[in-house]
Amino acid sequence: MSLRLLIGAALALGLVLPVARAAQAPHAIEHSQWNAPQKPFRIYGNAWYVGPYGLSSILLDTGQGLALFDGDLPESATQIEAHIRELGFRVRDVKWILNSHAHSDHAGGIVALQAASGAQVLASAAGKRELELGGADPGDPQYGSAPQYTPLKNVHVVRDGEILQLGHVAVTAHYTPGHTPGSTSWTWESCAGRRCLHIAYVDSLSAISADSYRFTDHPAYVGSFRKTFATVAALPCDILLTPHPDASGFWEKVAQRKSSTDVTPLVDPKACRDYAADAAKSLDARLAEEQATKR
């Protein structure tokens, strides 16, 4: 099976068949498949893709330093650093590392990237806790099944709705708990010439858990998850990016570009609404399945 199909199948199990538990979770795919090589490239304006094929890592040139969204797997750090240099930037100019959620496939590489750059790591309050636990947060639905990693230290907490002025770019943090308690999405505006577009880096919305976890046993958590869907649907969102690129059909859109500067296939003002709506249906199906099998 091709890499694209493997990753797509994993995402389908998380988003389309919510009954999937730890055995079908995306982290069950071998790391080598997630970490497959991918040349870095410009997404739009000052935003660049610097991750491996199966895991997003987004570089933002703020004009006064670089911001990096996610560090992917521990073994992804070397590839991300190489990509940053390949684009003509310096790793030591990465001043901020912002995390979507604290699982090993998006946060495991942050320790090495922080050491190489001296960057400040930014996360939500719950995200800080899980990062500093190395992914071992008992409040996470995947606790006990998700791989752990080297704990981070001195993570800076960003408030929900806080606007960070990173160089010349304003980045807004949006708490979007559900996939993990600390899940966070980030929005900003990138410009090319006179055209500016809203970019949303929206965290995973799949209801995946360890075998023993039932969302129906945690009504407050489900309530937060539902609030997240409304938050995501309302985001400023011309271009949707997600920690797993295939979750938003990113590679299919990239393949439609007529040139490296053609942004048209990436632009979809309904993308965040559709992404949230699909995730809400999956959560509903997961809850229905739990109710049907309750004893």
C-alpha cells in the first residue's frame, strides 16, 4: 500500500469510523511512514511547509525571527532542521515553537528543535502540562496508548484568544480541546504582494482513545469537544492546514497547483466549517456506538 493510502486509511479510521480505538489510532502506523521525506516549499507568502510527508511542520517568517508550528516525531527534528536550512533560513533564528497538541507525533521533536534554536515553546495551559509530562497526561483520552517522549521544560502558556505579536505577524491562539485536553489551533494572515489570506492551522479533531476510555463517561469533556467544533467553524480560514496533512486534503490540493506560487487550489473559505462538521458527525457516531455497546 502506498504512503498516501496508509496515512489516508489511518485518518479515515479516526474521522470516518469513530469506533476505532487505540489499535487503529494514527500513531500505530510505523514512524518511518509518517516521517517519509518531503521537500520543503512555500505554502503562501511567509508560510512554508518544512515537515516530512506525513506530519505537518509549518515555518512562518515573521520578519523578526521565525515561528515554527509543531516539531513532529523525535526523529523528525533532523529533517525539519535540514528543511529550514534548505530554504535559506537559519535554525538559530527560530524564536518560537508553537504546538498543536502534545502527542509524540507533533511534539516529540520539539526538545531537539528547542535545543538547536533556543526557541521559546508556546502552548495552552493543558498543553503545557502534557508537554512537561512527555505526553503522559492521565486526562488525555489516549493516555496509556500514545507513545511518550522526552518531557519539555519551561513551556510558556498562551491564553485562549490571545494575540501574539511575533515580529510583524499577529498569531491568535484558539483553545480547541477534544483530541487532547490541550489541543490548540492557530490563525494568522499571510500576504503575497497586495493579497492577504487568513491561514488556520487547526488541530486534529478526531475522537480517538485508548481501549478503556469511553467519551460517554466524560460529558464535560464531550461538551468541550462540541464547543471546539463551533470555534473551528468560525475561524478566519482561507487556507486550512492540519497537523496530519491528509486530514485536510492538503496533498491533493498541492498537486493541483499550476506553479509553486499558485495558491488557488489551497483556498477554500468553507474548509474550516466542513472540517468541523465532519468531525462532529464522527463524534456523534462514536457516542452512539458507545451507547449501543454499554452494558
